[in-house]
Amino acid sequence: MNAPLPASTPREIAPELARSWLLVAATRPETFDDAARSHADAVVLDIEDAVDASHKDEARDDVIRWLSSEGNSAWVRINDATSEHWSADIEGLRSAPGLRGVMLAKTEYGGQVMDTFNRLGAQVPVVALVESAIGIENATEIARAKGAFRLAFGSGDFRRDTGMSADREAMAYPRARLVISSRAGGLPGPIDGPTVGSSHPILREQSAITVSMGMTGKLCLSADQTPVVNEVISPTRTDVEWAYEFLEDFDARGRIVRDGSDLPRLGRARKIMQLAEAFGVMPSGR
């Protein structure tokens, strides 16, 4: 298995490839710096679920202040488009210099993504957090909306909305819908919901389910979850070794396609090598 990258060698990961998305409560601005130095591919300062309504303004101001300091940058989970706080979130964040993008809570319609994107100056990417039965049913519309960058699964709220369990079988349908809708909308793979609890074996098992479903990222609730998620979602060294050898052989035979399986394997090998380069996973002994 792949060892996590050491903290001393941080690697900038493009957000379309980001594996671990660390949610950080905006009520604790003293933790923002530590989150930014963590293994997380993307840090998401949360001014939605993590903040009581009576403290929204204060938390938003703390986030804007941090994002306005030189060298600081992060994503921000904002309140949903039907919320009384949505407009204030947009107006406050649109000029924040360190804003990388927003995660729109409780997205149910493509128009909510488009309105958020346009109100932010049509330059800030929007991750649409889908958390309800309506959102899942409209996932393709959401993925095709102007400004949509990636889809994410708000699995906890989805279960509350539908009464479904957290079992792998029960969650297969919404996960598959998000994967298929992302592909139909031309988006990167979606971001899976978080694993609750401190057990790393359970986190590893659930991250493997994320990968098996075709999802390419996962929400994290604590910084210590991020290296595990990064490792599991990255290509294994065995996969990279296979891809390297396949491409080496393909080049050696003049890039001649021998049968119908060559082109699918070629596409898989190239994708694996792209991810391996991005994540710093190299074949053994190379």
C-alpha cells in the first residue's frame, strides 16, 4: 500500500483531483492554520452546518478575515440558496482574496448553482453538495449547471431525508447517481460523504467503497482522516507498476493496437499514470 506523503513535503493537488476535503468548523478560527498545514488536498471552512444561526455573522467575518491574510486560501461551505444567510455569505466572500471556491449546501436544483456562481462574479467554482432525495433526482441537471465544478454527497442529511441506512447496499444508488451525473455533466468524479468516528480501519474500508463506486474524493471530519483517505483513493503501487509496464510495452511495439482490449487498457494506464504523477506515487524501484 502507498505510504502517505510526509508533512515536510507538501504537494499541491489540483482541486479537480483532490481526494480529501477537510471540513473545518468556522467557529474555531484558531484551527484554520493547522488545517491549512494538514495532509488535506482541500480545506473547506464550514459556515453552514457547523455554525449555529446566532453565530453566522461572526463566523463568516472570521473566515473572511483569515482568507484576507496573505498566503491563506481555502474553500468555504456556504449556506443553502434558500437560506436567509446565503446572500450574506455571497456578498461577504466574493471579494475575499483567498477564496478558492464554495461548497453550496443542500443543492437541489441547477439554478441554485448558477445563481451562486453568477453572484460570485462568474469566476469562483461551485461544488454542489447534494443532500436530499430531490437533489439526487436532479443530479444531472445540477452537474450541467453553469459554474458546477464537482458534485459532493451529503450522506448524513440524505439519510435523514430518506430514512435510508448507511449500509453499502442502501447507499449504492445515490452514489451511483452522482457518479453517472458527474460523467454526463463533464465533471470530475464526485466527492463521497464523510466517515463518522475515529476508527481508521473503518475509514479505510469506507474509502475503498468510495473508490469502488467510481467516486474520486471524500469529505473528512478531522485532519487525521486525510492521509488515510489520500492513500486509499490514490492508485496503488501495483496499479502504477502495471500501467508503467503496459505503456512501455505499447511504445516498444510501435503503439500498435492488437485487439479490442488494448484501447480500454491504454486509457486506464494513462489515467493511472496521470494520477500517480499528481499524487507522487511511483512504481517500486523507479
